[in-house]
Amino acid sequence: MLTRREMILASGAVLAGGAVAFVPGRPVLAAQPVESAEDNKHSSDGHGGNQPPGEANRDYKPVITLNGATLPYKVVGGVKVYHLIAEEVEHEFAPGLTASCWGYNGRVHGPTIEASEGDRIRVYVTNRLPESTTVHWHGVLLPSGMDGVGGLSQRAIQPGETFKYEWTFRQHGTFMYHSHHDEMTQMGLGLMGMIVVHPRKPVGPLPDRDFAYMLSEWKIVPGTRRPDPNEMTDFNILTLNGRCFPGTAPIVAKLGERVRLRFGNLSAMDHHPIHLHGYNFKLVATDGGEIPESAQWPETTVLVPVGSTRTVEFVADNPGDWAIHCHMTHHVMNQMGHGIPNMIGVNPGNLDQKIQKLLPDYMTMGQNGMGDMGDMGMPLPPNSIPMVGGKGPYDYITMGGMFTILKVRETLDNYDDPGWYEIPSGTRADLARPDDLLRDGISTSGRPG
């Protein structure tokens, strides 16, 4: 039964919420009482005061969440109003692999929440899960009662209930949101998303292309259809925005454009060193704030720790198709490359023929390495994908998991996938010709002197 206090808060939330749709017969509850006028006093220096709602393409260039979406909002009385629905989602990680996950608004991961510094926002959270939940706004500076830690800053949102969170963005940057109730289960099943807050006053050169990526990891046993949130070490699906290669969309940019990449890591156990081929970049921000230009230095790999965000920028001045991936080698493989016996150097003899009398589809693999496993056509369990990637322009790409491609072109009519890059003649590695070997004194029959 609701207390008198809860009924008053619920009534106020409904009145404040305008036309947002809620679960019939269930009250809307505030995560905490709306702050008083005294609580809402902020300085006028552009770092916290309520300001007119920022507008995409007027006040900021919208961020792009590849393979994802941005959460829509409406403005009610000068407040941006959003609605998150926590629910079970059938999610595709890559063609051939889907699973029953938990997400927001029909997506894994949840849609990106985008706003401007100084925006007053109101987020309604409806729980359509079979258990209670909360939402924590990771890295965001806000009142204690809006922090979303179940049992500490609020009671949990029961199935069927809708809660209201409300605060003013006092900072800009890249942040995250996720369940903070039964985290191992709920985050392990996908309840997380990105938050991007744009500055009111531009800081440094503005990007032409601005991308947000959530890094995460999963254990899905081949042949099954649900992630195992109890796993602690043996993750076999590593994802960018909930997708693993070859299911990841490419990053497309025009030659000369400034590109910003925002990475957030809510993996259960692993940090991710993200490496970009063909470029160096500068680390310009963390979830703690911007890094002064005097403290930035060029890198080709950025380590994104668990529970952190990192933002890098570069100018796309090198045309081509460039790999971008986690440099943990087991993080660029898919299901069938984990937990298998080491067969390197093994001579199976006639073992296969003997076993095939009992298991017709059996084949011994990996004696000479694992590079050909994805292209062998080996039978797979239902709802499973090969160890590594997909077809490339010249051969099979032996990468999977947390891998995608940066595609930079001199001319573009739009930002759709432009297809494979046509490498100019004479600039692609190829089979050495006999006259090249002879000219340079290279013998392939012995060791170099």
C-alpha cells in the first residue's frame, strides 16, 4: 500500500510528466522529492544553471551511435523529458547469433541519452522486467537521491512501476547509465547505455563526425540463446555497441574531417586497449573531464578501464580501410575460439576417420593455427557463429569480436558504407616477384645473413 507521502509524490510526477505514457494502474514515483528552489540555485558561469534546452544541429552536432540509437525527448515547461523502458529484448550480436537479453526501449544496449550542459532533464523509467531494478547515472554529478543505487539512494523499481529521475546537468562530457540493482545479472544481460552531454560553449575545434561506443563482454554458450551473467572470466562475445564483427557497422569519414570517438567500458571484468591502424590520435577527455591541450600527447592505442570513458580525436587525413579493435587477442574472437584444446603441432593421423564413424561431422582443427577456422565451413551448433570474422576484399578477415573498420574516402555523397577501398596500384603488399628478390639479394631457401 502506498504511503501518503508516496501518493503526493506520484501525483506530482504525473502532473509534471505531460503526455509521457506509463503502465496503466501503476503510480509514477520520484526517485527522491524534487529539489527545492534553494537546491536549484546554481552559478551563472555556464556550469550548472538551468538554461534553455540545447537543440541538436543548433547548439551541438548530434553524436552517432552506430548499430544503436539516440533516445528521443520532448520539452515540457523548459525541461527535457525522456522515457526509458527496461524490458527483455531479442538481440542480434551478428548474423547467425541472437539471444534473449535485457535492454532499454527494445535495444541492447540502451539508446544514447544526449543533452547539453545546463539542461534540466526528467527521465521516467518503466520496469517491464520480471524483477526490480534501478538506473544509475554513472559519472554524472547530481543530487544523492537521484543516483539510482538500489537500497541506498532509493528503493528499487518494482515490476510494473515507473519512477521519475530529475536533475540539471552541471557538467559536459561522456558518461554512462546502467542498472544498479542485482548488477551482475542485470548488467550481464545488457542493461546499460551511453550519455553524451555537450558543452554550452565550444571547447577546442568541433568534430565533423562524433561517435559513441559502449564496450561490453558476454558469455553465450554455443547453441544457447541466453547470456550467462554468472561468468567471471571466460567471455566469448566481445562487443562494440552490442555487436561483434562481422556485425559491426563501419565508421565512415571524409578525408580531412575531424573525428571524435567516445568509448565507455561497462564490461564485467576486462579493460580494453583500443587500437586504431593508420593513425595516431590524442586523448582529449575522460569521464572526469577534459584534458588540457598541454597535457595531451599522440597515441595509437587508448586503454579504456572498466567503469570509465575515454574520448579521442584525430583528423582523417589518411584514406583507406583501417582496422580499429581491442588489442587483447582473445577479445577479437567469437564463440568458437574459446575454451578449446590446444592442437598446435598435433598430427591426428587417421583419428578423424575413426571418430567420424560415430560423429559424422567431426574434424580435428587447429594443428597449423586457427586462421582458417572461420572459412572452413565447419558445421556449427544452432544460433552460433564462427571463431573469426568475415569476407574481406582480398581474403577472409581473421578477426571477430571487438573489431570494426574506419573507412576514410576522398569523396563521399553520404555516410553510408562506401564498400571496400580501392588501393592505388603499386601501393598494396603482394607476392614478391623473382626479379625483386634477385635485385635485392633475397634468398628464400636459407636464413638471412
